[in-house]
Amino acid sequence: MSDDTGEGEPESGADGAPEDADARTAALEAITERVLERISPDDVERATMHAAAEELLARATAAATDRCPDADVVQVGSTARDTWISGDRDIDVFVRFPPSLDRETLETYGLEVGHETLPEGHEEYAEHPYVTGEYDGFDVDVVPCFRLEAATDIRSAVDRTPFHNRYLEARLDGETADDVRLAKQFLKAIGAYGSNLRTEGFSGYLTELLVVEYGGFRPLLEAAADWHPPVELDPEDHGRARETSSSRNGADGDYPFDDPLVVIDPTDPERNVAAVCSAANVARFQHYAREVLESPRIDLFEPDEPEPLGPDELAAHLDRRETTPIAIRFDAPALVDDQLYPQLQKSLDGVVSGLDRREFDVLRAETFADASAVLFVELAVAERPAVERHEGPPVHVRGHAEGFHDAYADDETVYGPFIDGDRYVVERGRDFTDAISFLESDRLLDVGLGAHVETALEDEYEVLVGSDVSALLEEFGAALRAYFEPTP
Amino acid sequence: MSDDTGEGEPESGADGAPEDADARTAALEAITERVLERISPDDVERATMHAAAEELLARATAAATDRCPDADVVQVGSTARDTWISGDRDIDVFVRFPPSLDRETLETYGLEVGHETLPEGHEEYAEHPYVTGEYDGFDVDVVPCFRLEAATDIRSAVDRTPFHNRYLEARLDGETADDVRLAKQFLKAIGAYGSNLRTEGFSGYLTELLVVEYGGFRPLLEAAADWHPPVELDPEDHGRARETSSSRNGADGDYPFDDPLVVIDPTDPERNVAAVCSAANVARFQHYAREVLESPRIDLFEPDEPEPLGPDELAAHLDRRETTPIAIRFDAPALVDDQLYPQLQKSLDGVVSGLDRREFDVLRAETFADASAVLFVELAVAERPAVERHEGPPVHVRGHAEGFHDAYADDETVYGPFIDGDRYVVERGRDFTDAISFLESDRLLDVGLGAHVETALEDEYEVLVGSDVSALLEEFGAALRAYFEPTP
């Protein structure tokens, strides 16, 4: 079995990397072929999906037209467009009502249609409520929306989805669909796939647009390897329309987006499809695009699931690094990931600023969440002396300078005021001479935490320091390996 | 005796400070009267000085005209202008030769005249060699110079002195001379008097110009209290001349000086008389000017000679501050102060930068010199962990980014490369995890030391840390009190 792995691959150099450009091209082709074999749904999977979708669409259509003769039903998403990866089992059914319907009725009808389509389903809430459930092994969403003339008329984000579907369907063929699958698999493997607010990566729609725009997976890789953010793509040339229009806000004809990657939605010139994609994920994609072009390897298409870090490994890292790791641990607020992770990130930023402001130097920081949530900060400096320098105004700014001087002149607890350069300076006592006291104090609640994190911390939290952070290993062993063995 | 101290002084509030403006004016007048009584030379001192000066001028004139009939002799300096402070005993005799004389002959004649004037004197070297010695209790310099038409024609700095003397003599009367004495005494008391490169303060000539320009000591104080540096004074209105001239470099008609205090030399438009005066000394003068106007007190005219700090006091300060004081001590290079102190300051700046660059945070630093010299740094952070963050280029700067990545990708000693924002980052080992190892290493010699300090350190130095800095108390007790009990 494993003896076969190398068969059919082109020559490789001593380190396994192909030696010239042609060989690399061939090697990448050979590898993507093997990847496709694994990630393309086979005939059975396709037939099962089509059968399931047909049944669901029929049910939804019957239930919808019963209530509103003018309604219709469309399947959207990667299973509709044949761009799904084998094993992904999402079927998205969109029930479109005419815009004349009032929103309340739409929501009522939408839920009724959902329940008739998925008798075992339950309700969830996005911009509209909708029904989600399982059918024949597939995860199914039945989502009501308005059927509009143009995507720019939408009333909520879900109304846009059918437009996306129509735009892509017209531009995808079998080969392009395979390239979309490769791109998705590649982005998954490098951890940059998904527009949720935890990943802040590439959405499925964005990935499909990029493959369509660049004309394939390999051209996309080659382009990305040379990107100079901000990268601006505008498939439908909306920018030109904007430039000649007086009503838009694009200064100097530039796109009015401040993101590293800007892809103007073909169905809506006002929207950057890549708005969620972080600078780090753009950089990550660039890094791995270069790597897979230079040294095509199948493992670059395989998501890395790190083994949990062991206690001895953790201890060895802490010994080697000589830093002070500190974990603030508390019960994870009961929020969906798209709310939880932004709050955790905001809280982590607040804690880092609070430490910085007190001159406790943070080397690196990360947040983890499962049943508990953790704000993890690794300090280069966890203690400061009793006094700190406090600069006053220049002596020549008379009013302020006299105020500063008089405030401290008779204060026995400070050194000074004295003069340094043109300013008054005092050396005064610190509120906190060690970071742990600060993190254990009420002042932690002032650093600008996410609202639900603040509530959780007000309730209870623990501060783990140094080797005590090993208590995190049971819940966050894999995350800690990723932290202590960081890769691009 | 001491019961008389308060007599004749105006009413005071509970804290001893006069309560209204008139009372303050009267109090300052009463105090300056008492100060003048102490610092004005009495008739005996004046007579002694005049007798000594007369004899010295006669000797010098005879010796000079013997060699060069066209030579003449002038007395310059504060004893010549009656602006000296009782107890100052400097007599400056300038021997002026015609500009037709060649420099070598001038120097020969100058030394011969000096030796005939001061048979016990010895030679020293400024721009010209000159003879210095004692006569009847006075410190006498006999300095040769060229007698020129204008100060702008000068060949060396000493040629300018007679012009300064003439300018001031024409503008000083008895009352102004008293105000000059008060200003000098005040600047001495606050530690801002003297244009040597240790003090970087107000020269005698500058002080006299300021008093003349503002019309007295009190007007000078009132102006200084409100100064907004850069302060620009131009007694002879040279700036206007410069503005209308096409040959000068003053952009926008501004003075071409980048100093906090600019006083254009009345005898030379190209020269800022206050060039040496540091921002700190300008600020110091402003601070104490406000203080003496607000709360006139005689002690503001009395130089503070700090008692040496005791071992227990030092220990108490170190306990209270919790910092890490470090002294680099070595044999003081055999240089005059005007060369030594700039070199020590440069060396101290270099050491502070070297520590900063390695992230050892310096709270304050100072330099001391006597038989030994000391670079004293007080650290807030003296240790760092084994690893440090090292930021690479943005990933999109492809050439640099690939170079950085490849340099570290297989380096087992670093963490990463990983991606943070749009950049590659590694965490690598530090060269020095504690400041002392750095200061004890050869790398100390790379920080940009003064030349003679570098030579001294190459030879030998010791590093005193923490409570061991008490070894400095014997030689630098007073300086250490000034350091640990800082005042404006």
C-alpha cells in the first residue's frame, strides 16, 4: 500500500523537491490529481445528494406554494453548484417569497415551510429565523428570503445568496468545479478556510470567485504568491462604474475598503466579499501558495490536527523560554462562536494593553475556548521595581508645569520633581509591581473586555501562572501545541 | 545674631511666603539687598584688586611694548567691569598685538610677557598658549591676542574677549553691576552658572548680556518665568541685517540656531552666546525664577552643597526603589573637564542605548568623575527571558520574506517562523538574558564610547551591582545624594 505512494510522480531531488519548473508543474498536477480523487464526491455520493435534494425541494415547494402561490424554492451552496468536497453534507434550501410580502408573514411562512420540509428539524435564528435539521445523513437548512430584482435591493444578507448562486452557476464547469474543490481543500489544510469570526478566513463564495476570476487553482496560487496587499479584484468592473458616478465615496477612484484583500461582490458593488479575511490569513495563503508551487507535497492539502501537548513537553518549553506564562481561565460564555471569539479577542487585546500600559511586556498572547475560556498571555517581564518614571509637561508650559510641580512638590512618596531636558519628571510608586497582582485585582475589569467576558470574570476566574498553566493541557492540549510549536 | 534674620522683612503668611504681589516685590528687594551685602566686594577688596590689577597691567605693558611698540594691554572679565562677586579672585590681563604680527611671534611674545608679569606663573594651552599664576592672592591669566578692527575678524576665540569687554563696559553702571552680581549668584545657587561642558549653563558674559538686555535682575526673572523656548534675543538687531542680506543662511528670517536660548553676540552676528546652555539649565532657570518671584527666600541664593549620602540612606533608597543600580567604574581619563565630561556623557548615552536595544529598561542614568569615573545606570528591568521576538518582513515583500523564512525555517534554535498580522515572526534566543553579563562582556566596547573612556575600559573596569554600589559612597557621596534626592 504505502509502497505505492511515490508511483507515477516525477523525479525529485535529494530533499524530495522537484528540481526544475516543469518538474514542479508536473508534480503539482500529480498531487492535485491524487487530492481530487480523495475529495471529489463519487457517483454514489452525488446520486444520494441529488435524491435528497430533490425530495427536500419538492417538499419545500409544496409547502411554500400552498401558502403563497408566487413563492419558489432554490437549492444554493456548494452542493447545488457541485463544488462541495466529499464528506461535506450541507444542503441549503432557500424559499423565496415575493417582496410584497411583509416581513412578519415571511418569517411565519418560512418556519412553517421549514417544519413541513424537516419534520424533525428545529428553529435557529440568523437575520430571519429558519429551520435546520437532518435528512438522509445531510445537514439541511431551510431558509426563507425575499426574491428581489437585484442583489442591491436586499433586505437581509440571506436575500443575497440566490444571486451569488446564479452568478457562480453561470461561470462554473466541471474543471473549474474541481479547481474550486482543490482551493477549498488547500485553504482548509492551512487553516484559512471559513468566514466565521474565529477563523477570519476565506469563505466558500470568496474561494469560488477567486478560482473563477483567476481561471483555476494553479493560476490562483501563482497570483497569490505575488500579491501585494491591498489586493483589489472587481470581477464585474463595478469600480469603473463607481468612478464615473458622482454618488459614491471612493476617493481617487480607489475602492472604499480598508482590507488587505478586496473582492467586490459581482452582485453588489458596495460589498467586499473578503471583508472578514484577516491580514494573517492573506499572508498565510501567500506563504503556502509559494510553498506548494515550489515544493508540491500532498501533506499541504491535509489539515494538520496537532496531538495534544504533553506535560513534559510543556515543561520543556517553559524551561527553554524562561518567560512567565499566565492564563486567565473562566467559564466560557454561552455564545455562538461568531459572538464568542470576537469577544475573546477584544478581551485579550484589552488585557495586553492593560499589561503594556503598566510596562509588563507581553511576548505573545492567545485565546482558547471550549467549556472554559482562556486569555493566555506570555510575559517577557512580569515584575517591575517599586518606582516608575512619570513625565510632566515642559517647564515652559507655565500653567501645566506649575500645576504638575505643585501637585508633587510636597509629596513625600515621590522622588522629585526634578528636571530632565525641558520637562519636570517625578519617580512615583507603582500601583502594581507584578503582573499577577494586577490580573488578580478588580482593575482587570477596566481593560476593555468583551461584554459577556466581563460578566463571566465578574463572576469568577482563576489565574494560572508558570508551570501551573499545565492545568490547561487536558482541555487545550492541541491548542497549546499549536502555540508552542508555531507554524505559518 | 540669628534673632535678627527676619528683621526689616515685610509681612509673611503662615508658610513664610508673602501674601500679595506688592509684599512679594518688597520681600524680594529685601532679600536681594541682603544678598548684595554678602556678595558685593567691599572697599578693601576693591582697593586690593585695583592695586593688583594696576601693578599687573604696568608689568605687562612694559614687557609687551619692549617687544612690540604697537602692543597694548587691557584688563577684561568681571573684575575689570566691577561685576565680580566678592571672593572671586580672577584677574584677566589681555595683551593685544597688531594683526600684522605672525601667530608664532605672537605666541612667543605672549609667553615672554606672561612670565615677566607673573615670574612664578606657568604655561597653559588654550587656542594660544598663555601664562597663569598667582599674584597677591588673585588668580591671574596673561593672555595674548590680536587687536582687530571688528570681532568678526577674529582669528581665535580669545581675540573676541576685548570686544565683549568694551560692549558691556559701555552699558553697565553701578546698579546694573549689582544686578549682574545677583544674577550670577542666583545662577550659581541653582547650579546653572558656567559655560563649561560639565555644567552647560550660563556664562558670565551671557549673564551680563541678559541683565543688560532685560534692564535688571528682576525684569530678567520675570521674563525668564514666561519664556517659551526657543527664546531669541538679538541686542544689536543683527537678525534684521541678516534678513536683508542675501549671503546668510537664516531661512524665513529665523535665527540659524537650534538652541533653546539664542542670544546673538552683539559683537558677532554669527555667534549664539548661549550655544552651550542646555535645555535643562534653561528650564531650571525658569523654574527657580518663578519660585523666587513667588516665594522670595535667601536660600535660593545659596549654593546647596549636599552632604555625602550615608550607607544606611543609600540602602534605604535601594530598598524603597527596588531597582537594579549598576556602576561601571574605571580610572578617570586624564583630561580637562571640558573634554572629560562630554566623553563621559557620550559614553553614558552609548551604554543606555546598548541596554535599551537589548530591552534592559533604564530608569535613570548619571555619570560621576573624580579620581575614578563612573557610568551609573539604574535599571527597571535587568533580566529578560531566553527568547525574544524578532519580526521579519511582511510576507508580501516576496524576496525579503522568502529570505527571512528560509533563514529560519530549518533552524531548530528558534520558534517559528510563524505569521503575525502580515509578517513573519520568529522567537529566537537572546545574546544576553541579563544586563550585567552584557556590561561585563566585550560588547560593552561597541556601544559608542568616548575615545578616552573606551581606552580606559579596554584597560580595566569593575561592575558594581545592587548594594555593592555603596563602594561609591566614599568618593561620590554628595553626587549620590543629589541623584537619590533630586531637585529641579
